[in-house]
Amino acid sequence: MIQTDINMLTAREAQLLDNSFQPGRNQRRWRGVLLSSAVFLLGLLAFGVLGFTAPWFAAVACMVLIVSATEKFTYQAEMAAYEKLIQKLVHRIEALEGVPPTAQEGIPSRSAQRPAPKLHHLAS
């Protein structure tokens, strides 16, 4: 990418682009899963071993739901940001290729409708 391409991105989009090349930084979803599992297991332990009552177990279930919902909302927001970034990059490629930009509801893979390249086999 050239600096012009980077300049067209928002700070968040540039961060997403940078992070997409660093797989170790995109493991946040696992933290939510592990946290939900840990809270559930601690609640089950407290319910079974320590004799906590059903209201305590219901409170633990509510905490698991809150953690799960938060994780899902943040994941969905990140996916929406990735989609916007992909759209910007596709429009940039279309501009470089000199083809009309794909409409918001369009399908980029169908918009080109170019014939498949012919493969030339080497004669032996």
C-alpha cells in the first residue's frame, strides 16, 4: 500500500488493517469465552459445594449472560468495521483498475464479469 491508501483510512480502520497482519492480537473473543466458562464453573462450584441457594446461581447465570452479550456486541462491531474497511479497499482497487465502483448493495465478484483468463500450456 502507498501512503495515499493509508491516508484514506480512519484511525480505527488503519488499526484494524495493522492488526489483521498480527494474528496474536485478534484473540479477544477467546477471553470472553474463557471468562464466561470460568464464571459458570465458579458458580456451579459455589452452588454444589458451598450450598449457595438458587438465587445465587441465577445471579451467576446473569453474569454469564452479560459477559456473553458484551462479547457478542463487541465482536459484531468489529466485524462491521472490517466490512467497511473491505469496502474501502475494494473501491480503491476498482479506482486503480478504472472500473465503476460497486454499489452499496452490489456484488463486487459479479460486477466485473470478465472472461476467465486463458491458460496457455507449454508445448512439449
